[in-house]
Amino acid sequence: MEASQVAALIRAGLPEAEKVEVTGGEGKFEALVVSPQFAGMNAVKKHQTVYATVRDQIDSGEVHALSIRAFTPEDAPDA
């Protein structure tokens, strides 16, 4: 699975996301997700929300590891 495919899955599952950047490959990925949907969520809930968008790929083994940085637009680092 390619990083662009993981990014597309996250975007499809979180259509309000303002930014989705995924890097990596060979089943190991890092994602930066910025979405107003994360407002009021703690870090664990944000990560669970992102993981849910790729749950099938994790279960099938296409995605072995996904490191997530998830922010609201107000809290996002300048990048």
C-alpha cells in the first residue's frame, strides 16, 4: 500500500479534514491530520478516529504501523 492510498482513505473517512499528509511505505506510515472534527477530543480519541478510517487495512495487514499526529486547525503546528 502506498502513502497516497492511506491519505485517500483518511480523507474519505474524515471529509472535514483541512490537511492530510501521509509519508512512509512498506506498511509503515506517519500521518499528519488537521481537522475541526477533533475539537473537544483528547489525543486518544483523535487517534481512534483516524485509525477507524484505515481499520480494514490494519486488519488485513496492508498497514502494519501508523503513527498519527492529529490537531484541530487552531492547534496545528505551522508547516
